[in-house]
Amino acid sequence: MATNLAIDDSLLEQARKVSGLRTKKAVVTHALVEYIQKRQQNQVIELFGSIDYDAHYDYKAQRKAGRGSSPPAAPLAAPESSP
């Protein structure tokens, strides 16, 4: 999809030099990929401390019991987000 953007030429040139990429398109694409990855990482980080876990869970005991001999643990529910 062709898109026309008004991007600061000096910023684009700095990004091109820092990244080592050759084209403006590659620079913009790379920047968008990094932006998306960072946002997704931040969403995962926000989950820290909000997921319940069993402090007394003994994973070693479950390993000794062998695979398939004990029922799988119930999946944890993600916290509800407020609107």
C-alpha cells in the first residue's frame, strides 16, 4: 500500500546512518517493527504482579510423578482490563 508521509529529513537521515539501512523505506519499516515490539513488550511487563500464582507449587514433585500422571493445571485467567 503506497503511503505519503511528511517525515523530518534530518531524523530520517540520522536513523538511516545509525541503522546502516540503505533506503528510506527500510528505515521506516524497521522503525515500525521496533515500535510494535516495544509496545508488545510493555504490555507483557504490565502483567507482572497482576497474575496470581501458587507460592507453594512444587514443580519438582510434578516432574517426579511423570508426564501425564497428574491432571494439567488450570490455565490462569488474564486480569480484566478496565475501560
